[in-house]
Amino acid sequence: MKLKQLQALRAVAETGSLQGAAGRLCVTQPAVSRAIIDLESELGVPLLTRTARGASLTEFGASILKRALLIDREVGRIYDAADAARGAAGGSLCIAITPVSATEAFLDAVTAFAAERPDVRLSILELRRAQIVAGLKDGSLDIALYTEYGLLEDAAPHYRLESLYEIGSALAVSGGYAGPLDVSAEDLQAQRWMVLDAASDESSLMRVLFSKHGLAPPARVLRCSSAYVYANLVTRMDVVSIWSDAGAKVLDERLRSGALRRLNVAGGMPQGVVCLAYPDENLMTPAARDFIAWLRMALRKPGSSAGVTVGID
């Protein structure tokens, strides 16, 4: 099996034809066709469905492509490691965070890292936990920070997980809510909720809260994956919203203005842990290793876990 065969398969998948793949790879169409045929012959399974309109991956071909993408990313990291070994300060670093992870410590670490390693191609993505886990598994993310409400030792079979600090949470409703503010889990089950994570995500705070009380999750759940839109909609709609302790300042301002009202939950809210996730240290790129060092340094500063841009979770 050759890298060029896997690259040809990826190019066909992305362009939809052998001709398009040839143009993408700057080779002839027969060269792309031969690379795919040789790979199919070696594996003994068809990888493409060829038609007059182009070519598409078979089900098995699609499964191979997922592994090919992972291989391609690791090849790129080998080149980054070689650059670092030669003294070059380039490479790439892709970091994923949830809104609650955008603390002052994180911002300080990014600022210091960017100043120290200006040639690194840095990407920072705001994603939800399920997206982050998928990215860590397929290798598209180098580092991630997110909140974990389950057991840490059971949460990460495909990557390392390091606890940074604990964080609490609160529930709120819009200022127009006329019901009682002291509520039970059963009361909350009957309410309509707005959440950032998918309602089916077993690790989300909403699901963990109801699981803690042996209850099914609410039947009426709206999802808004935009943190900015979420933070504004929950003041206008009759929904239960979730706020992390890191967003206490924002929440307090809205409580004082009357835009939101806090709910007091019998039995309290689940405690979360903001975690740092990364691949095995032996596979970590030099850029990722350096950033984690800067982040740990920033977290050692007093009060560094407080203060976020958008305080919801």
C-alpha cells in the first residue's frame, strides 16, 4: 500500500471523479485510475463505484478514507516534527474549546504562545463536547479543553485527559417566568429547555442532572449550537437555560436587570471539571507540547480559572 494510492482515493472522494482527482493531484487520469485499481487489487474489495457521471466511494471505500485521512494527518505531523528537529519553529496547532474554556488563563497562554512561536499555523475552534471527542479520535484536533461531568477515567479511551479545575453551574429562566424558583428535578422535567449540546448527548449537564435523580430527560428540548445566539435567546423565551460558574458575572448582570431569574434546584447541580485533552505524549507535536506548557504556567497564576467570554455551558 502506497501513500499516493490513499491520496488518490481521497482526491476522488473530494472531487467526485477520476478526472477531477487527476487535476487535484497534478497527474494524468490513467495514473489515478491505476493507483485505485492497484489498491483494490491488493485489498480484494471494490473501493469506487464508477459511472458515466463520475465516481463515488463504496461503503468500504468510505471506511478506508477515514483511516487514510488519519494517516495523512500523521504524515503531516512527521514533517512538523522533522522541522522542529532541524530547529525550525513552524508547524501547525489546532485547538478546540467549549465556551466555558475561554478563560483568562487560556487567553494568556494563546497570547504567549503566539508571541513565542509566530510561525506556527494556529487554529482555535469553538466546538461542543461531542465534536471535540470526534476530532480527538480522528486526529483532526491536537489539543482540546472541555467540561466533563462523568468519570474522567472512563471518558477518554482514545486520548489523555487531565483535570484542570472544578466548575459549578446554575439554571435560569427568563424574567417573564411566573412559576416557583425553588424546584425539584421532577419540576424541571416538565419544563422546556434550551441547550447547546445535542439532547441525546449522555455526557451533557442536562442528561447528567436527570440521570442523577433517576429520571428521563425533558421531552421538550430546543438546541442552539451558537453560544452568542443562545445567550440572547434564553432571555426572550420561556426556557430553562444552563450557565457555568465561570459566567457568574454575565449571569449576575442579567439577574440584576431582571432579564433572567435563577432557579434553585433541590439536591444541587452536578459538579463539572474543565479538562485538557490531548493524544498520547509520544505522538504529540512540538507545537502542542509547547502550548500545553504555556497553559499550565498560566493556570498557576492566582485566580486564573475565572473569567470567560461567554459564560454558558
